Amino acid sequence: MLIVDAHLDIALNALQERRDMLSPVQVTRDQEQGRGEYGETTVSFPEMRRGRVALCFATLCASSANLPIAQTQQPQNSSYQFAKEQLRYYQSLEEHGHIRIISDATHLVSHLAEWQAWDTPEEDLVADPPPLGFVISIEGADPIIDPEQLAEWYEGGVRLIGPAHFGDGRYTGGTGSEVGLTDLGRRLLQQMMQLHMPLDLSHLSDAAFWQTLTMFECAVFASHSNCRTLVPHPRQLTDKQLRAILDRGGVIGVTVANWMTVPGWVIGESSNHGISIATVVDHIDHISQLAGHCHQVGLGTDLDGGFGIKEIPADMDTIADLQMLAEQLRRRGFTEPDIAAVLHGNWIDFLHRAWS
């Protein structure tokens, strides 16, 4: 079954971590022996194809916290330059036929039709899969030097923006911050509305979350956020926040990191022993129960977001194992149309509505 993953930091890993995304995961792991848990990568293009990840939201992640050390002297200009490097990386991948940058509903329809035509049982495959589909998203708006510059990024292919990341940003407070929207942030939201760009609410501080919903009138979503009721942590969304997104027609993407799916799990201290991918379904099910249906929840795994296999469920090895979610959803009573909706259909429908 096809999968849409609403959050992968592909370019950040390729450029900052010097990973060849065209190589099999095991090749990269062998090269990175001795790097600790982060070296045990789970994402590569071969594994995405094997897992039928036909489409992902691929980030430009260049907030000050993610800049290479040599670039931190002038964080604003460096963020801009590093994000531009990441965008050029995606454009180069497209030029060489590895990916397809999806920027409108017409491209989305044709891309998915090609993948659906190819999606046969593995033993029956007679042709290589189509290129991977990438919708380009900015995670943390620091690279946008001025809100009026947003049109430049749009022309370059960016279609989604999450203004926040960790800490205090130029546009808004993020995870771990109590700061709300700044004046720049309010101007950015105005520019986004002019371009009808969907807004990613993941990582926003609680204060910024509610301020943003009050003034932003276009489509909203949360690319990679779990449920605070199940895992009490400011990084997750409260039921009130989840309902607010649902009421606006947004979709919430659930992540797979253990610290975001299992209460009390501590990075660097806890083991993934005994943890299964069923913990991810706990959050999918909770959002479905809040909505009264399963048509506004999907995946936003963040699988390459700074952690390796010891920080995800023990029964997962790579991104290809997302296919196991289908059986876990069946066990929870999800029908086959429900499963298709969660694994890909809900994000596709969201993009159609946002881009119409």
C-alpha cells in the first residue's frame, strides 16, 4: 500500500551529515560505525521505494540550532544560505530523475497515478518504481530573511511552512519556548495567506499556536505531532489543540520516535526493548477517536530527525517497515479504506483541498 510521510529531513541529512541518500541504509550504517545511535540511520531512497513511500513532505531545515558550526557567526544570512543549499540539492535530485518536486494538484494527480499503476506485489514487479514525490516544506522560518521575500521561496518550489522549530525563533516561539508570535511572524502569516500556503503548526509554542489560529485563515495542519494526553510533553499537542486543527479541516501526522509515543521514555537512557510499532497506532487511534473518524490523521514520521534505530520501536529497522502499520491498524478495527486513508489518502485529500 502506498504511504505518504509528512515529515522527512532529507536534505539536512544529505548535506550536514554527508549521507548519500541513494545508497542502501546498510551501506551508510557501515560507513558511520562508531557514531553512536544517531549513526544507525533508517532512511534512504532504496528503503523509501521498498516501503512504497510514494510522497513525502521534505524539509528545508536551517534554523540556527541546525547550522554547521562554521556557519553560526551570522545566523540569519547563514540560515538563508544553508536552506538554499538544501533546495538546490532537491532540485539536483529532480534533474537526475531520482525525485519529482510536487507543487500543485495537477502534478500530484499524475504522480500518484503513476505510483498506483506500479504498486503491485513485490514479487510481480517488472519495472523500476517512479521517482519519489517531494513536497518542499520549510521547518523553522529563520531562512526567510524578510516576510516579503516569501514569494522567492514559493517560486523556488516551497509549498508548506512551519514557522517554528526549537526555542525562540525570529518569527515565533517553538518547542521549549513560552514566546508567541513576533511582529515578523504576523507579517509572515499575512504573506502566506496571500500565496495560499498551508501552515504547519508543529513545534509552535502553546502561545503561538493559539495566536496563529486566530489570525491565519488558510489551511492548517501538523506535520509531525503526537498526543499530549498520551505523552505529557510540550512538544505534543493537547486534545484542545488537536480538536482545533480538526475543526479547521487539518490533518495531524503522527511520529514514530519513542520519546513521542511512549510516556516516560527518555532519550539516551531508556531502551526500546519490548516497544512495538503499535505505540504509533495508539496516537493514530486517539486522534481518530477525537475526530469521530480516521480521515484527519496520517503519518509524519520524522524518522531521519536526529535519531537512529534504538530510538524507534524495536520491531522497526527502516522506513520500509511502515508497511507494518497496516496490520496493526486492522487489529484495532480499522477497515481497509480506513487504512488507506491513514497511510496516504488523508494527506492527499488535504493537499488537493489546500491547492484548489
